[in-house]
Amino acid sequence: MSDLDPLFSRLARSTFRSRFRLGDKERQYCWDKGPETIDRHAADFVEKRLAPAHPANDGKQTPMRGHPVFIAQHATATCCRGCLAKWHNIPQGVTLRAQQQNYIVSVIHHWLVLQMNA
């Protein structure tokens, strides 16, 4: 059992969160780039779009499509500071620590692995 199992169980019960899936294009992108590159993309997106205490356009900073990480962020409620507060108990209004950023990337990675193996 993974430490993330309770979170993913809750996410699965959300009609909104559970509707996200990787399409063929995003799946191929993951295969082509590999997990290390995708994780670097995730870390970069988290650092630039979520880590600041008051991110620009918070609540709207993560596109709904265009990159596998964006889809994963919506599926895992790691898309904005409000969702991080509600689903992950990461408070708004404070800069994310490296440990919190690593946790978010691990959640995104876990969802992508589940999708790639589905």
C-alpha cells in the first residue's frame, strides 16, 4: 500500500477529478520523453506556477490540456493553491518549501504511472 492510496481513493470519488485521462497524444509524449523528463517538466511547472505564495492568476494558471502534466495536475488537485489547500492540506499564502514541491511532483508522477499502465 502506498502513502498516496488514501488520496487517490478520495480523488476517484470526485466526479470532476476522475474524468481526466491521458489521450493517445499525451501518452505518446510520455513514452517519447521518459519519466525523468516528465518529472522535470512537472517540477518546473510547480516551481513557476504553484510555489510562489501568491501565484499569478491563481485558480487559472494550469491549462486543461496541452501537456500530460497539466492533465495530471487537474486529476490530482495539484492545479492551483486552492486545490492544494482543499485536497492536500498545503496552506495558501505561503511559498511552497522544496519538500512540498517534491510531494506535488510525486503525486503527479504517481497518477501518470497509473495512467500509462491502464
